[in-house]
Amino acid sequence: MYTKISLSGFERFFTAICIAISAINLFISFIVAGYWYGESTVIPYTVLVACNFILLEVVLYSIITGMSGIGSLLDKKSKKNRKVIQEKKIASVVIAPETPKPAVLAPVIVTETKPVPVESDKEEPFPEKTVEESNASEPTSPALQPSVERDEKILAIISRSTEENDERRKKFIEMRKEIMKEYVYWVVSPLLDESDLLPFWLELEQWIESPSHHPKSRMWKWKVKVTNLDMRHLIWNIAKRMGMENGYGTKVCGRFVMMMFPELCIKRNESRCSDDYLANNLTADGNKGFIKIDIPEPHSIAFHIRDEQVKQAN
């Protein structure tokens, strides 16, 4: 690993001067060697140049070392003087002031004087301000005053908005229930005996209110030969408008059909239908049977029974 050495501006300037002086010394060494010993055959010319250069460098090093020593000595002396001055200042602050000498009391001459009535110099106390007066005399900033009226208005708006939303939600639930009831009576009344229509609707009504409702199985009195195809279509039409993502998924629909219509959940080979079979075939053969698949319009829960009424009338 190498250590990076950084030089200050003064150090770089001093180094450059030393290099320049050394170069001048070398040049002088060549001149002196050539001038004095150019004719010599005993000492080589190169050795003379080197000796002159080394001699000049030694002289230069001695001068620099002496100047550096003098500078450090002056610096130490100035530091010592500053330290002494600072200690004197601290000592002048720490030294406690002299205790004052007791004053000499002059003799007091007592003379008899007649009592003179003196009016009372006591000042009557000012009446204290009440809380109301102090508050009135020192008005606070409007930004710091508690905005009670504003808070009450906000709470009133929130309360009114919550009440209106709850009211709209209740109205929507009631409207949706009426739409479901009308549809169920419309499509089921031609298939089921009139005495079973109300129990049939009550089971569906409880399922509409809660998808986890478990219906009671019973032997329904059908007027015609109904299959689980019709009930699969009926339950899917209702669940689609209730929202499959709201707990009315295909598995929930298949289980509800199995629990409410066990006598219809039998295949042609007389084997019993499973929940998965019913869940996977809710919309199978959508245009067949007494009750057909009724896909709702976007953002609507209405059924197309009115269209069927128009078709039957025509």
C-alpha cells in the first residue's frame, strides 16, 4: 500500500527553490571545474565537477538548517510569551476583589422634637383584574383561539354525510331485494306449487342477506319436471347481481344448490352430483331449461323479465 503525501503551497514553493538552487550549483560546478582544473591530468574532470557540486550542496544544506533552527527557536519563544500572557489574564480574573474596609460612623446627636402629624405615605393597592377583564385586555391571535364553531360544523357535515350514505345503502338493499323477489316469483311460480312459493323465497331471502346461510332441504312440490339445470341457472342469476366477489362465488352457489335441492342433484346415471360439479356447471346450457341464464347489463342489477313479457305478448 502507498501513502499519499499532500504538500501545502509554501512547501511546494520551498522545494522548487531548493531544486533551482541545486541546478545553479551544478552549473557553477561545471564552470569552476573547467576553469581551474581543465588542464589537470591527475584528477578526472568528472570527479572535480562532483566534488564542487557536493561542496556547494553541503553549504546550501548548512544555511537552510541554520535558518530553520533560528525560526523554530523564535517560534518557541513567541509561544512561551503568549502562554505567560494568557496565564496572567486568567490569574487577574480568578483573584477575588479586596473586602471593603468598614466605614467610620459619625456620632448621632438626638434632639427633642415635637411630634408632627404625618399623612400616611402608603399607596392604596390597585384593584386586581378579573379573569374576564384580563382576557378582554389581552386579545389573543385568531389562529390560536379554539375554533369551536368550525369543529362543530365539520362534525355536523360528517354526521349528515354518514346518515345519508346509510340511508342510501338501506334503500339500495331494499330495492335490490324487491327486484330479486319479483324475479324469483316470476320465474318460479310456473314451476312450483303455490304453497311452496313463500318458503322458497324465504330461503333465498336469507341467502341474499348472508351468503353463508345454510338452507333447509325439503321435498318441493313441483308442477313440472324440473332439473338441477334450472336451479343452477336461477342461483347464478341471483349471485351475479349480488357480486361474485362479495362472497357469492361458484363454490358457494354449488353448495347452496346441493343443500336446498338435494332431490334434484342426481345425474342421468343416477349418481349424486358433487359440489364441484354443480359449481363448474352453473352456466352450462344457458339457453336450455325453464330458467335460462340472464346476464345483467353493465352497472345494473335488473333482470330481463320485462323483455320476456314483451316477447310473450307479441
